[in-house]
Amino acid sequence: MSATPRPGFIADFEHTGPKEVEIKFESNDHKSKLEAKYEDGELDIDIEEEPHGEDDH
């Protein structure tokens, strides 16, 4: 499995499996987080999106 960030984003791999993957993609104004877990025969995927940067409080 692999992940390639879009131009302007960096990728930070927190967990790399085999049963759990967590990847954070971040640019100057946006952050995405993907978590995928395989447990008890089921795949659970959670995706969080949020703007961030100078205007965040």
C-alpha cells in the first residue's frame, strides 16, 4: 500500500500496518487524516478534513 500527497501537501505516516494505517496529509491551509483499521474481520475507515493555517483560532 502506498499514498502520494497532492502537490503542496506533505504526508506523515503514523502507523503502517499490517492491521492499522494512519496517514496525515498537510498543506499550508488544509489538513486531512485517514485512519484504517482491520479488526474482527471488518475494515473501519475514518477520514477527517479540516482547514488550518493563519486564520485558525
